[in-house]
Amino acid sequence: MSTPAGAEKHSVTMPAETSEGVRSRVGARGFSAYVADAVARQLERDALDDLLAEMTAEHGPVDEAEVAAIMSRLTA
């Protein structure tokens, strides 16, 4: 099986239960794409965490009372 253009091949070790869960969802041929998508999502989350830390450093912590007030308006 060839590697798609622009892709790199890597060896990853994970718990057998995790890899079995992936295979049960996508089969053997979709394994790499599933893992690549999961890693991409994690990178997005990491970037959001970095942004939140930067904003907190610049503006201070989030006011939980203000968040609660906004959430109550959104869910009303």
C-alpha cells in the first residue's frame, strides 16, 4: 500500500483495546485516516488551550458569574 502524496508514514504504539475500537469503527483500511483525524482534532484543541492561556494572561481569568449569566440567556 502506498502513502498518499503529502503524507508521512509513522509507527504509533497504542493500547490494543484502542486499536480494536478504531478497527471496529472503520475497518483496517480506514485506520490511518481515523487516527490522522483524531490527531488533527487534538492539535486544534491544543491551539485553543494555548489561546485561552494567552488571553487569560493578558486579560485575567474568566468571570464565572458573567459566564453563568450569558449561558442562562443563551439557554432561555
